[in-house]
Amino acid sequence: MKELPRPEGERTIAVVTAGLTSPSSTRLLADQLAAAVRDTLDGRGVPRRVVVFELRDLAHELTNNLLTGFPSESLREVLETVVKADALIAVTPTFSASYSGLFKLFFDVLDDKALVGKPVLIGATGGTERHSLVLEFALRPLFAYLQAVVVPTGVYAASSDWGPHATALRARVERAATELVDVLTHQPAKGAVDPFANPTPFEDLLNNS
């Protein structure tokens, strides 16, 4: 398939979601994160394209790729899209206090240099709040190893975060989306302080010594 030319300045956001059911809370969280990033880019007048991949639809192809070392044509297109994307949103369900095997399988077949320097927003879902540290103990180290640029705010959604408690989740989603867009558009995060701005005069340092 011939790739159409991209509008000038367009950002491509790849979304990888590893939910096993349809529908799934993992896909729901991925959609909320993607929508927040899309709306933030729209608010800044930045053209964007969001592409979502359900890994459950690629499970057999991923397994075959791991066994043979060669991706199918459809899987190759997915991998190329993720590699060429300007940013990645990656969301997994929590299994045994870590990411799912399907989620890890995708990044196992991806070239280990494919995400170097790429902005990544991480998310996870689980039954209880007890697993929220999966973001820091499992996902963040994975993407650090792949040398991606993971935004500070990861988003974890437990079962209790949906419904009447969705306001708190929405605030985390919007904060994480803003951080990803800040990286994409090379804008400093709100409240960021330049440590070299307004330096203390040398004579003042001498007087205080």
C-alpha cells in the first residue's frame, strides 16, 4: 500500500493496547489517553494522526515472529508504524504484578533500538489499587532499557477508578497527555524551572561564604 504524504508538521501517535477481552478496560484507558493527546494537539493547532493497535488481534502473528524471526506482512506494517511514529502510548493489563505476556511479546519482537529517543506515555489497568506500582517497577524500566523518553506521569486505572470516581482518573489522563504533547512540541512543562536562569552573583556567593 502506497503511503500518502503527511501534512506539514503532522505528528503520528501510535497506541498499543494489550487488553485480552473485547471490550476491555485496557482499551478504554488507551482510548482516553489517545483522545486527551489528540485534543491537546488540536488545542495547539498541531496536525495529528492517531493509530490504535489491539495486540490481541496480533497474538498468533507475534508468536510466529518470535519462533521464526520473521514478521508477517500485516505485523511488519504495525511494527513499521510504531517505529516511524512520533510518540507511543502503551497500555497493558496487570498480570502477576507486571505487564502481560502479550504486551512483552510485542516489545520482544520490536527491534531494541526502535524506540530510542521516542516519547512514550505508559498506562496500566488492574483490579485493585495495590498494583499501581506496576508502572514504576515494570513498565518504566522496560522503556528505560529501550532508551525511550517516558513522560513523568504514568496512568494506572483500577476498577474503582471508573464510574463515579472517574474525575480523578481524568485528571491524571489529562496531565499525562499534556506532558507527552509538551515533549512532542518541545515545550517545557508548566512549572519547569531553568536551574541556570537568574544565577546568584559571584560576589554574593563570596559574601555568604
